[in-house]
Amino acid sequence: MNEGAGVRAGDLPDDLTAAEAGMWQAFRNGSVYDLSSGDPQVDDPHGGHPWGLERTVRARIVCWLLLDGPPALAGRVSSLKLVGVQISGSLDLAGGTVTPYLEMRGCRFEREILLPEARFSTVRLVDCDVPRLEAARVHTEGDLHLPRCRFHRGIRLTDARIGTDLMLNMAIVRRDRSGRSIAADGLAVGQDFQAEMLETDGELSLRGATVGVSLSLRGARLANRYTRLALNAPQLTVERTLYLTPAGLGNPLMSGTTPAEGTRVQRFECRGGVRLDDGRFGDAVDFGQARFTLTDEQELSLRRVQTPELRFLSEHPERGRVVLSGARVVNLMDRADSWPGPGRLHMGGFTYENLVPRGPFPLAERLAWVAAATAEYNPEPYELLAAVLRAGGEDEDAREVLLAKQRRRRESLPLAAKLWGYAQDWTVAYGYRPGRAVVWMAVLWAAGSLAFSQADHPPLKRGEHPDWDPALFALDLLLPVIELGQVGFWQLSGGWQWLAAAMVLLGWVLATTVAAGATRLLHRN
């Protein structure tokens, strides 16, 4: 009997070790093959305790079982379920089609796992120690689970297609030779991508990736000491929510959920730049309690992001920049202490429809938020903020924002225009406080009436003048367009003439500023 015929009949090959023979029989039976010793320290796949030949199987035999294994025993389904096994050699399934269910728990791999362009139903590696996972363009009909695994030279999932869920919870991934911990550009996940409490050392690259439901990085700790970006995910598409939020500790049932208040948590932390440019998120981007540690050259970049809700509730980064240029958001949920200071916030072209502050966010701090994002005068952020406040029924606050816009504009004007701006501000606050004009007119009218009651006022032509009325004369001077029949009939000299000229000039100033304010009011309405 040749070897192929023997395998098809279910006979054991002649060259198997005792450990491999046991694995062969467990595969046919569909049962778990457990070679662990029962001592937690010895069985730790990440520990330093050596595992001997009694716990070692060759990768070539594992590939044989998965690609062309013996038939299952009667009434059983063949599958490979290993616990506490050491796999020697490189597990190379590149380009193969693996039909049996594959699950390995607490296993050690001496060399890398090679899965490029392979096809699987479901793959589960749990708490395994792996030098490297090379799985570009791998395809699974079901899940790819890699929780609590350690990868010493990175993971490659470029253009991989995961039918349902991808799980990397509590995995530890070190960088490869190119500086990436996880290279998953073009990755497509049918349902959830969970990487809660993931630890990376190197760039996590998700350029152009697509996630069918939510992407959870709750409690993850991303770091990259070598290049600018710790999370590089431009053009990322998540159909629901991206979570960069805390994860609850001590309760496995809390995975995939936001921990309740009072629960011990681990925050999302990122040491290195974040790039989410051109991302599309169906429900929200949540930065709740996230902590970003950036250098002066690094950014938290959300350029041209589109999402119904941005929950910017992180700790404000001490260094680096936050960039929201061109982003489009419906609801902006934020806190006053989450935003960076002047020169480190960029919001050119950033639009939002509703403000949902969490905690106190007084208007003065909101204006400081806008000013921090505009190193040079730009009317757009002020006008957008005013429109949002007005839409929410806060008309008085909206007027204060537009007044702040005019004051900021004044700083960029030449001296003459700046002086005219001060005049408009002091008199009627650029038309946003028109009640001031009435007060100024009343004060000037009263003062002028009192002063001109003491003035010497010989008529220009005898018999061709009305009766002298100092109050009406002062009012005629203040109103530049309306004629009240007093000015032009009396001859003033000396200081009285200068007082009359000053009254005319002040009347023109008040009238012009009121007209400018009325024009702005009509435009707003």
C-alpha cells in the first residue's frame, strides 16, 4: 500500500512521532488534542520553560492534516484542535484551501506562520506565541481570532478578507523590519474588528480598510518610537463606530461594551501620531478619555473625516497638533479641556451642525477655542459657530460670536480702519448692540442742549429765523439727514462753532454704525 492510499484510508503514516500520531487520531475524531502538563508556569507559551519532543509536532504534519488529511471517523467531523503543543518548522499553508476547523490554544510556534492567499472557514489562535504571521490576501468565510497571542515580528493582513469577525483582543504585536506592527492595508472585515487592550510597538497600518460593523480599540496601547505614526488609517471605512475609549478590566463579558461608571478601566493610549484622514464612519468616532502623547511634529489628524458624531472627549495632548481641516460632523460632542491651545488646533473648512458639550463650556472658552484654531483672521469658524448657536435658539450668544469676529478682524486692518473699528465698537458694538446708539444719542442731545442754552447765537438774517430752541438745535446737529429747521439760521463763533462741528461728526458716526448694524441684521434674517 502506497502512502497516499494509506492516508485516504485513514491509516497512520509510518514516520510519525508519538505526539504526531496522537494529533492524527484526534484530527479524525474531531476532538481536542491537549499536551499541556497542568503546571501553569510550564504551560505558559510565552514563558522560558522548554517543551520537549513529547509536546512537539512538525509543521509539515499539521499542514498535511489541514490540506489533505485522513477522513473523519464514522459520525465525526474532522478538525484540528490543539492545546499546549509546540509546532516546529514553518507552518506554510500559502495558497491552500483549508476545509477543517482550526483552533490552537496555548501553543508555541518555532517559526513564522505563512498563510498568503490561503482560504479557511474559521481560524482561532488563542494565547499562542508566534514569531510572525504572514497572511496577505488570506480569506476566511468565518472568524479570524487571535486574542492574547504574541507576535514578535509583526502581522501582515494586507488585502485580507475576513467573512465575519476579526479579533485581536489583548494581543501583543512587535514591529517587523519595516517598522510596522500590523500591516493591514486594504483589509476587509465583514462584521466587527475587535482589538481591545491590544499592545503594539510599531505602526498599526489600516490604510483603506473596511469594517462592516464597528472597530473597537478600547483600552488599546499603541506606540511607535521609530516613525511619526502609531495609527495610520487614512480612508478607513467603518459602517458604525470607531471606539478609542476605555476598556473594563476583570470581566470578560464586558468585551465590546462601554464600561459602566465605577468600573476599573484601562484607557486607550497612543504614543505617536494618528492619521484618520478621509475616513467614513457611519455612527460615530469616540475619543472618550483617550490619551495621546505626541511630539511637536506629530498630529492627531482628522482631515476630511465624515461622521454623524464626533465625541472629542479625550485628554488634551500637551504637544503636537489636532487637525480637523475639511472634516464634516453633524454632532460635535466635546469638553473645554479636551482641545489643545493656540497654534496647535487647525479647523479650516471644519463644519458641524450641533454642539453637545459635556460639562461646562462657557461662551468665552468657546470663543477661545475658535481663536486657537485661527492663527490669522478667518471669518468662517466664527460664522459657523454663530449659525449653530442661532439654530439652537441662543441668539444672544450668536451676536457675541459675530462681535468677536469683528474685533478679531480689526486686528488685521491698517491704522485708519482700525480706529474706525474702535469707534464702531465703542458706540454700537458694530451694530450688534444697537441699544447703545440710543443711549449715546440721548447723552449727546442732553449735553448739547445744556451747552447751547448758554451760547451766544445772533441770527444770520434779521426777521428770517425761527425761535431759538437749544434742544431742537442740538438734535438738528446730531441727525445728519433730517432737517429740523434750526441749523443754518444762527451764527456761532469760537468754541461754540467747534462744538457744533463735533456734534455733526458724532451724529454721522452714530448714524453710519447703526446703518451698518441694520444691514448685518437684515442679511442674517
